[in-house]
Amino acid sequence: MNPWSHGYNTEVPYTFGYYRETDPRWLDFAALITGFWPPQPAPDRPLRYLDLGCGQGFGLCLTAALHPEMQFVGIDFNPTHIAHAQGLVQRAGLTNLRFVEGDFVELGRAWPAELGHFDYVVLHGIWSWIAPPVRQGAVAAVRHCLRPGGLVYNSYNAQPGWHAGAILRELLMLVSRAEADQVQLEALRRAIGVAKELNEAGALAFKAYPGLTQRLQMVQKHDLRYVANEYINEAHFIFWGHEVTAEMAPAKLTFIASATLPENFLPALLPKAQSDLIARFTHPALRQLLIDLAINQAFRRDLFQRGAVQATRFPQLERLLATPVTGLKADKREAKFSLSFGEVNGRDEIYAPLFDLVDGEPITLKAIQERHPQRPNLAQLVQAIAVSAWDNRLAFAQAGAAPKSAHAFNAAVMRAQREGRFYNWLAAPAACQGVAIPTLEMLTLAAITLDGIPLAERERILAAVRRDAVQLELKLEKEGQALTGAAWEAELKQQVEEILIQRLHVWSHLGLV
């Protein structure tokens, strides 16, 4: 470990992630549906957003590209991350975003006046991986820089659901240390192999903790860089929700909502016996604990406010009804949803017309109410929007024209992809979030948008994609077998043709083409 790392893994750079629940419109909606008023821009200043622990900065760049009307700052203590982030800002031409190398402990002691104050502060995926003095420094920094009424997002590994992960972490840590003569990612790959062998050999721990096998399966599917940062840290903590609420209190923060939107409707969405039991209790921390036990909570996305600003009824209703949403053209149309606490069934008569409405032009909740054949009340509609957004059926939409900065960001990402930087997200200009784009799909988009090849000229598009795929040494498989030669060429052609048939209407709807 580096002497400046405070126990955090700096040997392996973090992944180029994006997390839609950190978007300011998403956070505003979470606050509104629980009865709190989100930050409002003033005539003489834009809203300002701070990402503490921004990692490689990719996600913050994407968010800033979607919100040119706001100002953004990202801070990370890893100079490798900041160098990458600053390079991406330059390539994308983003003028509303800056990145700063900084240490939470030092920032907590003395907040730089030139960084100013903020309406939103995000701490995504860092709380479980930083030591207590660093967490205290982060809270002190928030106390210095957050405006009254500002929102703070904090996500972390949670009890009781991450307990199995702690067991796996211990195994991966010790095997990796034993293999210290290897490069860390190679040692980690070996450690995962040992865990797999132990499971297959019938180790009782895997039988006593069924979640341990599921956790191992998840690890095997993840990017090794993510696994290294998730599991191979000297500092690692699993929290109960009330513990984090107590840690945030010195910054005058009050827990107001979950950015995991459907969880704001718990316990009502739980089986009746569980819901009735939890409803007997009114103490906030106890209700939170009972809900987390009921759903085996493993990862919390808490939303706090500095000086809880209760929304008055009529302005709250007006703001909610004015919220624009847009569909994501999902293939999945049935009213069955995969949520953080399992599958939930909705009413077809509510969701089927909703999906039809949002898959047209961006539409406000008020317009949905007016056009929906069932005329759902606002409570029903808000719950349906929250559930659908979480399950990737719809997104919060831009209130006006698609920002040019989003197109510029996407062009920079696609050019970087062609150069060998495997980013997997683009900004959806018609929405307020990013969309995951696999490599071959991104190369196809690049042929159309960067090269300007007309959609009718399919052979030219295929030739451009083939050129880039060869340059990147892109691997294609069929039935688990790596393809070469003519088989690779045939598979490439088939996949590109399928992308153009199946994805073009989605790209157009989201403003990507």
C-alpha cells in the first residue's frame, strides 16, 4: 500500500463506472416522493454538484455532459484517477466540470475557499472502503461545503446482506497476500480460483451461508479491477443504516430517502405478514433495521439533507406532475419487476398503458395521468415511475432540448473506444442518464455518427466496424468457442446486422443518432 492511501487499494485503478442514481434529477425525485424539497437554482447562480471520491471521473463527466446548466467538481486522492478524468474533460470539451486531487482528511481540516459551496454532494461506493479518520474528514468537508437544504448521497455495503461477502473477502485477501510475488490482478484471479475449488469440494461454509456461493458467482462475472477495489482493501467496513446516519450527523444531515427508489415504498411492497409487523413500529431507526432484515439488505444508497426541508403539499404536487420521463424501449413489457429486494408483480392495467405512453415522446407525469385509461392517482403513478425507473423501463427526461455537450461527450468516448479505451457507457441526450453500450454496438454507432455513413449504406457501416474491430483485436465467441477467420467474419456481419435492426429505433428515441 502507498503511504498516502489510508489503507485504500491504489495499485489497481478503478473501473470506468457510471451510476444513474447519482444524477441530480434522480436525487430530486427521491427527495420529492418522500416529502422533501430538493435544491433550487437561484437567478444569479447555477446549482453546484460535488463528487467526493470520483474515481476515474467517467461517470461525473457523463453527468456533467447531460447537465450543462450546472457546475460540477470531482475530487479524488489518486493522481492516476485525476489525470484520466482531466484528460476526458479536455477531449469532451466540458466547460462546466473540473477535477481536483485532494485528501478527505486534509479537506476536512481546511476546506479550500476556491472550491466554493455545493447543492449536491455524492459519495458513491467509498464509505465501506475508507478508514474512520478518512470518513470523519469527509463528513467535516461536507459540513464546510454543503449549502443549507443541500442533498448528500452516500452508498455503502450494508448489513445483513453483505455478511457473506465479508467471508469471501477474507479468503480473497489472504490468498492474494500468499501470492504476493504475482501481479495483484493475477494473484486475485488465483484467489478466486481457490474459492471456486473450495466450494466445489463441499466446504461447509458455503452450505451454511448460501449467499456465499451467489457472491462468488457474482465475483467471477465482474471486471477484475472492480473486484480488486471491492475486496482487496486494508480498510473495509459493513454498516447498519443507523450507524451511517450517526456518522453523518456532525454535518447537520438528516436521512430523508433512499436513492434505491422502490425502497421508499417499503414496507408496503413486502409480503403482508412482514409489512404488518414493521408497521407496528414508528421509531425511524428501528423501522429501517426491520426493513433491512426483511429484505436482507446488502447495499444501501442513502439520501441525506442538510436541514430537512419539508415540501409543502401543493408545490410538491406541482413539481412531481411536471417531472418529464421517457421510455427506454425495453424488450421486457410485462408488469414483473426485478427490484433490490426480489421480484414484484404490478398491475397490468397500470403498467401496460404507462409503457406505451413513455415510449413515445418525453412526457410529464401530469400528461400521463391525463392520457392513461385508468387515470391513476398521483401516489399510484409515482410508485409506478419509481419501480419502472429502477428496473430500466424508463428514465427521467430532459426538460428541454437535448444538450449539445452530451453529443460532444459521446463523440469523445467513441473516439477513445476506437483507440483501445474500453468505455461502455454513453450519455442519452434525450434522458438524464447514461446507457450501457457494448463494444460492437458502440463501434456501429461510431460508424454512423463519427464517420457520417448513411444508414442505408449497410456495407460501408459493416466495413467501418470491421476495420475498428480488427484494430482492437475484438474477440467474438459462439457457443463458448472463440471464432477466427471466416467464422469470425460471418459472426461480425450477423451481429452488426442485428444491431442495426434491433437497436436503431432505441438509439433514435434516446437521441444518440
